[in-house]
Amino acid sequence: MLVTLIAAARTSPLLETRFGDDRPLDAAGWQALERAVPALAPLAAAELRYCSPTAGSRQTGEVLGYAPLAQPALRDCDMGRWSGLTLAEVTAREPAAVDAWLTDPRAAPHGGEALLSFISRVGGWLDTRPLADDGRIVAVTEASVIRAAMLYALKAPPHAYWRTEIYPLSVVSLHGARGQWNLRLG
């Protein structure tokens, strides 16, 4: 099975990104998406098409012609009481909690989901996709979900999450099946 993950188009400038952000695409996101349509629209031929439940992911999937089904398992990490705040705001208020969150993958000082739980949730979604070996899936989701999927597929240590960058409209493909995933580039 081939699972192609596409990062949703931009919803805000990077420094304005908020935990648990569910804003629609901004003007730069719409423009980038319009330019990407010719390259990404053919992925609509996949047998199954999904998106995270966020506005930006749904809009990206619709513009690309995927008519995606929203999947709660593809939502961003639950950031608890930090939802709606920027990293700078949280760091100013709770510097020790941010340090714990960034260094201990089991920590959830925000009261939400720990990084390990998030990676496991995304991996569980991957492992339960209902397709034959040659089936194709496309999913539009947040960059964080794609990062988690890559770590799960590669069985990489959790701290590698903080060293992985996914830009809006990036495409990552995973080939395999339950517990046996390979990262496919190019």
C-alpha cells in the first residue's frame, strides 16, 4: 500500500502559528495552493482520500479535487491548555514546562497529549488502513502529523521529531503495511 501525505497549505506565518490552530488558509496559502494544483491534483486518483478535521486541511483537499473524508486520527497533537497560544507565549509563561515537553517525549505538561502518544496515534491510523498491497491513499494533514508518521515508519527515536521540517504542501509517501513502513522520496 502507498500512503501519500500532503501538508496543508499555509494558514498563518510561522511565528503566528498557534497550538491547536484551526484557521482557514491565508492569502499566501491560497496562492501557493493554486500554483500546486497541477502537480498535486493527479493524486486524487487514490482509492481512499482523507484529511485532518482542520479548516486548512479540508480546504487544501477540496481545492485539489480530493473530496477528502475527515479523519479524527489525523488531527494535530492535543496541546491541552496551550491550545490557542504561540510557542513564544507559552515559553514566556511556562519555560520549565516547555523544556520538559521538548526533552521528554512522555511529558504532557500542557495537560494534552504526550509526543509518544501522538506518534502512536498517527502510527495506529497508518496500520489500520483498509487496502490491498497495491492500494493507494492520499491524506492532507498538518505538518506535525506527517512528522509523526515519518518517525513511526522509520522507527526513529522521538527526539528526531524536533529535527524534522515539513513545509506547507510538502509531499511524503510511505510504502508498506502494518508495522512495516518505508519512507519513499522522489
